[in-house]
Amino acid sequence: MRIAVAKEVDAAEPRVALTPDAVKKLAGLGGEIVVETGAGLRAGATDEAYKETGATIVGSRAEALKDADVLLAVRRPQPGGLDGLKSGAVVLAVMDPYGKADEIGALAKSGAALFAMELMPRITRAQVMDVLSSQANLAGYRAVIDAAAEFGRAFPQMMTAAGTVPPAKAFVMGAGVAGLQAIATARRLGAQVSATDVRPAAKEQVASLGAKFVAVEDDEFRQAETAGGYAKEMSAEYKKKQAELVASHISKQDIVITTALIPGRPAPRLVTTEMVKSMKPGSVVVDLAVERGGNVEGAKPDEVVEVAGVKIVGHVNWAGRLAASSSALYAKNLSAFLETMIDKETKSLKVNWDDELVKATALTRDGAVIHPILKPADAPA
Amino acid sequence: MRIAVAKEVDAAEPRVALTPDAVKKLAGLGGEIVVETGAGLRAGATDEAYKETGATIVGSRAEALKDADVLLAVRRPQPGGLDGLKSGAVVLAVMDPYGKADEIGALAKSGAALFAMELMPRITRAQVMDVLSSQANLAGYRAVIDAAAEFGRAFPQMMTAAGTVPPAKAFVMGAGVAGLQAIATARRLGAQVSATDVRPAAKEQVASLGAKFVAVEDDEFRQAETAGGYAKEMSAEYKKKQAELVASHISKQDIVITTALIPGRPAPRLVTTEMVKSMKPGSVVVDLAVERGGNVEGAKPDEVVEVAGVKIVGHVNWAGRLAASSSALYAKNLSAFLETMIDKETKSLKVNWDDELVKATALTRDGAVIHPILKPADAPA
């Protein structure tokens, strides 16, 4: 069972799909791992490190893919990017499938079975394979580091002989995996942290990290708060009151970090230019969703924009800005999923097409596109 | 009593000598504060903010300095940079006087009394005026933020569903004000922190911040440890053993931060290229002393150099990278010193030339250079 890892083709992608630690694990399961030279370099993994854990280094992508049963990748391969794989090979990657039926249809023709890691069901058994969580966690950490690097003040309160430096006020919008890690990191650094989320039930998690939950806490909120973890649509009246509260809160913040993503849709707009302008000069707004259209008006992918003295930080690929850590976790996610496709006795590939994880993530099989999100059902009439 | 604040001439200097908060204080002491437009912008202080606390904004440096009794600056003014001041005016700045007798001699001719803030004695009364400490403290914080921004891994240990991200190992060399703040900040961020210092007595301070002190703890060390806070010259044999221990320790670190400065001399070399190469690819070395020749072999001012996959970060003006906080503390340092030169009854300038703080810091008076460090005594024969 030959497992291939190639250098990511997109220059904006410093991560690698398999790290030396994970090589060891897959070799133990019977894998023969072939890595294109330099594939891990930007993630701190040298060819030597791969060799030490049992991989073979080859000089080109073509050599890595030749006769491989499995290709592990970070991003969806480009057209022709599967050439050389065995027919029926398994490809695991973040496939970014929404609206990409044509691209995926073209890749399907290779005969490979493409699995979209980001469609992994959020069930207990699959937590270890959840790339969205593993990468969002690091993105949340990195958002705070980048905010601190752009901010002209210190985060912690500092008592000095010359007087006190006040703590930074940081507000995190969206208390999912990235938001919670951003809260935790900003707290670590000594900021005064507050957060909000459309799910009133998030209040408890936010509070457990020592941050203040910002919400209009009326009867409607209290009912929704105890109704469970999932988002409940709040009334229009409530939303209006909450929006006013948030706008007024933002005007007093030094740091705002937005983390709202909706799978397959543009990111929701949370911060308007007017709100940005209400902040003090020198404040910093970090938009984790800029790659998906942005939560912040005026944010630009891969730029730090200045509006009325406020910096809007719009890096893309936040997890990639911590390529060593994010690759290590991503590799664990992929190897855990791949392990479910390996027959322990014959040490060969054996996909169970009835497994719910396989069903949820498989985009293509035997030359055809098979996933419902790629079917023309929701194409324009 | 007219007090002038001008835009710093050096483009590499984002700090400002007086912030709006400090304007309020000096106005209360009878000062009439005149600020050149835009002087505080890069430190987050707008013209409006200065006006609100009682300053007058003028359009140019010449207007700000015209007939002023006092000039507050971050860096030593350039030749001709005192034109317009009243004769006998007081100028407070970081004068960088060592080996600059000619430059300071030229400025002396203006008749102004130049005071070098960095020569402030380190006595209790003058702590509030200690610019070296206030700026070093923020530099130490910033060193860790920049290290975290360059590092491809997370600082804190993270327990995730996909596995554990190990904590970063950070080593701080030099446990002065900057080093202690670097230790505290790296600890806040969750790193495993160790530190060293030529003063064995620093062990207790390092330990009190939760970091491990790295030293050969033999009899000589233990005697020196209890001998008080000042550096005691250790034996050649001890130094050799200690250097070996440090070299071996560095090879296991992810982050090394060096903070060793000696006033008026080039920074001591602490980290060789060999030591840098002994570290894992992806590690980060931060040299706080790069502006003074550097503690790290290969460090370059204002560059991030890569050696064998290890990044050497050599920003200059570390405190300036946090211009809002550092300006606020610097302004407090300066106003506290200036306050000692103001006669509370007449609300006018009255320098007490017998005051030990004045004696220690005054470089020029009545057209002449008066400070011993600028006398030709130690000029080459």
C-alpha cells in the first residue's frame, strides 16, 4: 500500500498533509510512504526527518504519485494533479467542493476516490479526523498573535515605576472553536476579554474561559440560553437590540476578532465601516473569515488595511501561518481517517462504502461524482 | 513656560515624547504645551487628543520650537534641530552620547541645556524617570510577540481531539528588565521557559516568574548567588563550564531571546552561528541588542535572517514597535524629571544644578559640553 505525499502546488499553502510523526504511524499500519523532496520544508519538516521515520524521499511529484494507492494532500489537487495514481486510489484533502462540480468532475475521471475532509460528520467517533476543528483552533490562537503584533500597545496590564499600562480590551465575535481559542489566548496574554455569539448557550463556555459574554439578556435570551447548544433563530426585535449593544461595545474595544464562517456560504457581515471608525486610532480588527468574503467591511485578503487609524488585518490561511503545528494536527486527522480504510490483516486498502464517515465525505468513485452537494439539484433553474 | 514637542525627524522613530495624558499633567504645573501637527500619530495620539488635554497644535517644527523654554524629544535632535528655542532652554531626550562628543558639542552652541535621559541614576527617587527600564520592559514583551509571530508552532500546549501540541521551549538570555518581562510574557503565552544571566543572584527572580534558571550550580555559583544582586566576575573555569551548558541547552530550544546590553559598549556576543545551527529548523532567535552590534552572530538590523532553517529576528527600536505604550511611559518619565526643574510657586523653569539627577544627566550648559563621558580623557592618545 503505497501512500504519496507531494509538495502543495499553491504557493500560498505552507502546510503539508503528512508530518514525520504520522509517517511512523502509517508505516506501522503497512503503508509504504513516498514523499516529494521539500514537501514539508515550510512546515519545519525536513527530508531527513521523513527518512528517519521511515519514508522514502523522491525528486518529483510524478515519482511520488506513481502507482500510489493513496494521495494525502492539504488542498484539492489541480487538474491533472492525480496523474500516475493507481486506478481507484484514495485521495484525502480539503476539497473546497461547494460550487466546484466541474473541477471535481474532471478529477473524478482519473478513477480516484476523492474524500473531502471538511465534510467529516461532527460525531464523537470522527472528532480525531475533524480538520475544521484542528485548523480553526490554531487559527484562533494565531489571530491573537497577529493582533498583538499589529497593536501599538501591550496586551497585559503592566504596573511599572512610571505608571500603569492598562490592559487591552479584546472582543471576540463568534465563540466556535476558533473564537474560544482566541478568547483563551487573549486571556493568557492578559487582555480584558469579552465575546459574543448568536447562540445564547455559548455564554457558559465564554464565561468558563474568564471572558464576559456580551448579549442583551432579556427573557427571550434566557429561554434560548437553556434550550441547548444549537443556534435558535432569535426574534427581529431581539436582533436589533443585540446589534445596537454590539455596536456600542465595539466602539470601546482595542481589539476585535471576528470568526464567523458558514460552510458553503459567504461569511456573514458582522462589523461595518461605521463600527470600525467608532474605534480609537491604533485599534486592530482581525477578520478570520476574509477568505470567505469577510466578516468585516473593508477587510482585504492578505492585506492590513488602515481605516481612520484602525488596522483591519485580513490574512488568509490563518492555520497556515502556524504551518508546523497545523500540519502536525492535520496529518493526525488524515491518518486517523485513512486508518479506517485499511484492512489490518492484509495491510491493504479496503474502503467500507457503507461507513457513515465515508458516505459523508466521498465526492467521487469509479469515475463519477457521487456526493449530493455536487449534484445539479440546487443549480440555477 | 512654553514646552515644545515636535515630530521625530528619524523616520524609524514612531514614538512621541509627550502623550495627551502627560500634557494634562504639565499644563497643571504651568506649562503651555505646543505640539507639531501629527507628532503623535504613529503612537496613536491624534492632534484632537492633544487639544482635548490642553495642548496647542502648530503646523511645523519651527513654530513648535519658537521661543520654547523646553523641548521634549525621543531622540537627540539633529544638527540645527534646536533653532528657535529660547537661550538656556532645557532639552530632554535619549541623547545616545557615547562617542558623540562632536554632535553634542555642535548642539551645545545653541545655548540649550541638553539632558540625556538614559544617564538617569538608578536610585529609588529616579525610578519614575528611568527611560531605560520603561522602554526595556516593553521591548521584552514585544520580543516574545515577535517570536510568536515568526514561529510556525503554537506557544502553549494544546490538548486537542487530534492530539497534543507540545509547548514551545523558550530560553531568555539576560534577566534584566527586558529579560524578566520576556520571561513573564513567554510564560503567559504558555511556553516552557528557562533563562540565564551572568549574575547568579538573578536565579531567584527568574524562579519567581516560574522559569528555570540555567547555570552550572557548583560551589562557586552558590557563593556568588548569595553575594548580592551585582555581577561578580566568575572564574575562567566556571565560565567555560557555563558556556558548554548554555550551548547544549540552546540546541534543545524552539525560541531564544537575547537581551544583553552594556551601556556605551558593543553588545556582548552570546549566540554563535554554530549554536544557531544546532537548533531545529523552524526555531526562532530574537536579538534585542541588534542595534548595538547584536548578541547573536549573523543578526542584521531590521531583518529576519534565516540560517539553516532558523530565523534570526533583528528588529531595531523594539519599544518603538509598541509606540503607543512606550510613548505613554516615556512621556511619564520625561514629565517626572521636568517636574523637578519647575518652580511650583512661580510656575517657571528653575534647574537646580546641584541636584544629583541633573548632574548625572546634563550634557551641556551655557554653550559648553559639561559631562565627563564627553570629555576627551578617554579619547585615543
